[in-house]
Amino acid sequence: MAIKFDISEILNRFELTDRDKKNLAQLFEFTKYLYDNEENLTKTMNLVKKARDQITERIQEMFESETTSYF
């Protein structure tokens, strides 16, 4: 049984910039990708350190670069 939904439709319910919506949708898809690969999961279905580090890195790339571009 799979749950399917469009993350973009959910994000449209919030007052976000188009850039933030795009970044959040991409981050969601990347997270799904990591969870779909069993090599990224522990026995208790948590992400291994390498996968968690990848998410952290992706967040920094997407959102921190945005804050520094205003200065």
C-alpha cells in the first residue's frame, strides 16, 4: 500500500515564495529517494549517518545560499 500525493499542492496552502516551494519540493523528493534505498536505512528504518549528512548538506545548499545572496 502506497500513499501518493503531490507535495506542490500541499505547499500551495502556505504563503511561500515560489523559490521556497521549489526548494521544499526538491528536498522532499530527495528525502524520498534516500528512504527508498535500503542501503540508506538502519534496521529500525532510520537514515544512516551518511544519508542524514546528505540531507543536511542539501538543506544548506538550498537555503543558506539563498540568505547570503541578499547581502
